[in-house]
Amino acid sequence: MKSLHNFKLISISVLLALGVAACNKAPGPAESAGKQIDQAANDAGKKIGETVDKVGEKMSDQSAKAAVVIDDSEITAKVKGAILAEEGLKTLQISVETMKGVVTLSGSVDTMAKSETAKSLASAVSGVNEVKNNLIVKPSN
């Protein structure tokens, strides 16, 4: 019985010694592959983060450009609405275009006074930086 007990103690001691010796060994192929996978995942995470930042910047730029287009469309609609609401101008052919807050009026009117009225109405709209009055005065017959 005592020999069986001694054999168990010796077996356990040998297993512990082998375990400790295995811990001190150089990393095997599995450990090396695991480290490489971890490094690749880390690098990929960094690149994804950088890409997300770049996409975020581009989206901000595009949002700013879209806001300008929406603002220009809104200005054009307000100027057209003001011209149509004016009794002497609503029947005339006046085109309105807006680019970066600059309104361009084109078409024809029958008096210089109506041309100036159209320009004044356009100038009064919020967001208008400048009005280019390209209206042609053509007296009615």
C-alpha cells in the first residue's frame, strides 16, 4: 500500500514537472499563428477606424453641400412666390435661378418699374446675398 501511495506521489510530481517544463518552452506554431491572427485583427480594427473617420468627414462635406442646394432651392421658391403674389408681375415671364445665395432674374417685363419691383422683391427674401437683374424691358403693344 505504501508503495502504491509513493507511486502516486512520484507520478503527480513528474506530471507537475512536465507541466512546468512545457510552460517554459518556446511558443509552438499554434501560439505563433494565434499571435499573428491577433495582430492582424488589431491592424484591421485600426484601419476600419481610420476609414470610418474619413467617411464621416466626407459625409459632413456632402451634408454641407446638400444644405447649400436646399437653401438655394428654398430661396428660388420664395422669390418666385413673391413675384407671383405681386399683382403687376404675376402674368409676366420671369425666370429665377439661385446659386450660393445669388439670385438671377431673367425674362422680360413691360416697364423698368416692374423690373425694379422684381429686383426689390428678390432682395427682400431671406438668404439672398445678391440679385442679378437680367430682365429685359419690352414695352407692350
